[in-house]
Amino acid sequence: METVEITKLQELINSFANEDVYIHLETTNGAYASHFDEKVFNAGCFIRNVVVQYELGKVTPEAPHRVGLKLANGGWIYAQGITHFELDDQGRLLMAGHDYEGKLAVALEISKTPFAY
């Protein structure tokens, strides 16, 4: 994965707009974070293979970046903290946010085909 270059990432996000795509969105502060420090509140979310169509995608200029997808019905999907991205060999746009220790904190992925289970 490479560090976010806004223009490049924005072009890739635009290339998936206005068509049915599969979304994977995941956030975590570590499934066992509270095992290492009982004062840490463990929180996260996970969605996979939800089909959506977004009309607009946007990358904020400040790093770590927010990537938002505006849905046709007026709703939004967004991931805060994106630091890296790549278009993989299967044509999927993979975006990730790594914390200051290099651990995955957020992932947002867009694909024209379902993600494997």
C-alpha cells in the first residue's frame, strides 16, 4: 500500500461511482485492547459485501484522511483516519488507516465483485 496521494485516490474513488459496488468497512482499536489496559474501551464496526451505489466520493485534504461516499438516497458512508491505499490485482480499491504504532485502525474497501468470506 502507498501513502494517500489525494489526487490519485480521488480518481480511483470516482471510477467506482454511479454503479453497484460491494463495500467492506471495518474499524477496530484491537479486539483485545482492554486485555492490555483495562481502561481502554473496546469498540469497532464491521460490514462486508453490502451493495451500494454512491454518486459522490470525497477525500478530505487533512491527514489522516476522511473518505466519504454519498449515497443516492442522501445517506453517507465514511471512514475517518485513512492513511494508505492501493488498487489490487483484482481491481479492488483498498484503503486503510494505520495508527501511530502501525496497527490497522480502519479499513474501507470498494469492489465490483464480492469480497471472499
